[in-house]
Amino acid sequence: MIHHVTLEVSDLERSASFYDTVLAPLGWRRHSDATSRLGWGIAKPWIFIQQGDDASPGTERVCFTASGMAAVRAVWEAGLAAGGKDDGEPAQRAEYGPSYFCAYLRDPDGYRLEVAVGSD
């Protein structure tokens, strides 16, 4: 079981705005608002961002569960509007299962985010 995820970002304010926008369609809200570390979740914070000196994402990815295909699209569109980059538009991904529907985004620092619904 995962307890939490922390990503180091190069611009905390810019990334905070991005995650506020992207996670809202999933019902997530900001729970912690410290000077150098912020956290989002539904009942409690699960994903955190913190200011880093050398934010350099690799191939890691964080996947969020959506309530349906409309929510996947809403997150992807919100992410693009908030300055994220398209890394895979909303679509069926049969290679992950017959009902798997997801989209991919890159956050302002290049971290890969996925939002998905269905079996994997």
C-alpha cells in the first residue's frame, strides 16, 4: 500500500496552481499548505509537492483514478488549460484491459500524470 508520493518541483507556486486545477475534477482538494510543501487528497493528503533545487523527473508516473470517462477528459482538459502538456489524449487503452480508458499529461516540471478509469 502506498502511503504518499512527493514530487520535487522547480516553482512551487506554478505547480500548486497546476495541481489545484488538475485535481479538482477528481474531487481532490489541497489539505496542507506549508511554506515549502503542499499536499492534496480527498480525505487526507496523499500527493505532495515540495520546492526542490533540481527538479528533474525521469520516467516515473503517478496515476489517479477517475469516476468515469467524462472525469478523465475533464482532468486532461484542465491540465492543458493550466499549462500542462499533452502526453496522450483520452482514449481506450485495450493493452491495459477491455475497459481501460485514460489520458496522460506532463506537469510543469515534466512529471508524467495519468488519469484512468476501468480495469488494468
